[in-house]
Amino acid sequence: MYSPASFLAILPFPNIDPIAVSIGPLAIHWYGLAYVAGIMLGWFYARGLIARPELWAGGTPPTSREKLDDFLVWAAAGIVLGGRIGYVLFYDLAAVMENPVRAIEIWNGGMSFHGGLTGTTIAMILFARRHNIRVWSLFDLVASVAPFGLFFGRIANFINGELWGRITDVPWAIVFPTGGPFARHPSQLYEAALEGIVLWVVLRIATHGGKALRQPGVVSGIFVCGYALSRIFVEFFREPDAQLGYLAFGWLTMGMLLSLPMLFIGLWAIWRGRRAAATI
């Protein structure tokens, strides 16, 4: 007699076509739409934050809506370039060393959040210097909207049947088409819930209830800490990248290793923001 877990474990992955729309040779993938949805919703939400000067230090938003519109292109470039370069450096360097062309073969690899974060941070610093914007407040503005992109990105990972979890017999386990005949944790959905929904709620409480935007750097620190904790937690359920496996102890993954410093950086940013605000 099958238990509920063993019964549900034999259910196949809901095979959703990764291509959302196809018109002749033009194919629009869900992954691309996820990037667009995350960036556009984040942009819309950021415009709403800018429209409320009482939330910001000194009653002054870090930038205008017009400059925010210009920054959209910078942010997209930072996410895509940083994400791809980060993936190559952190996860695929050996293969790229053998075949350098692989670095631009996006269809043979993926994107790294940590690389995308680095690329976006560089874009924010350069944009802030060019337009004389308070860089920590710009960090806070972008951090406030980042969960939108994380949520849609993880949903796209699920639709693509990639980055699945470890083998399990939990009732909600799924057999992914590229994961062999084994039932696995839908770790993409765990990340979508934690990095997207839960983290956005925490940030919303901080920005609107705790008035954290009045302390430049605090919201950025909360975001970085929240992501790091969420990612480290989910890594215990997520299958490590095949080309890397576990780095040590039979459980340490590259995702954990890259996220751990983020926790300390986030705590430092919170401490710095609160300390700076207290001295004003």
C-alpha cells in the first residue's frame, strides 16, 4: 500500500514549455519574460517609493523618477553582465578555460545571483557618482524592489525544470524531467517563497513600518542578510551543481560559500546605517 508521499512522488513534473510564445523563428522564453517582469514591477514599485518623500532621510528621495527611468538600463546591464560573468567564474570556469567561446553560450549555462548582485552594485555606484546621488539611499531603493526579480526568476527556474532539489519522499516531491527517475524537492519554489515573498514582506515592514529608509544602508543590509539566510537554508534542500558537487563536509555548496560573507556584509551595513543616522 502506497503512502501519500510515495504516491505523490511518482507524479511527473508539470511539463510546461520553456518557450512562452513562438512566432516563426522568434521564440520568447519564460526565463526572459521573468527578467522583464521582475525589472518592470521593481521599477513601478520604486517609483511609488520615490513618490513618498516622508519615507526618506531628510524628506528627500535619493533620485527623481526621470533619473530612475534612466537607471533602468544600467540595472538591466548590471544584472545580465554580472550574472553571466559570475556564473562563469563561480560555476563554469574549468569548462570555459578549455573552450573560451562557452563564456558567451548562455544556452549552455546559467546566471549567478551573486554575480548579478555584484554587477548591479557596480552599476549603482557608477550611476550615483555620475548623477550626484546618495549611493546608500540608491542601494536601499534597489534592495526594496529586488525580491520581485528573485521571485519571478525562481518561478522561471521551476518552469524550465532546472536547479531542482535533492532526492526526497516528502508529499510535495516532484519528478523533474532532467533529474532522473527520482522525486526531488521543488527547491526553486522554496526560494521563490523565501527570497521573493517573505523577503519582500520583511522589507515592506522595514520601509513603511520601521521607517528604515531614513537610515541609509539599513534596508540594503536587511536585504543582503535576508537573502543570505534564505539561500543558505534552501541549499540544504537543493542539489548542488553537477560540475562542482559538495565542496566539503558532504553538505557545503558553492551557494552557501558565496552567501556566508553576505550575511556579515549585511550586518555591517545595518550597523553602519543605524550608527550614521544616530550621529545626525
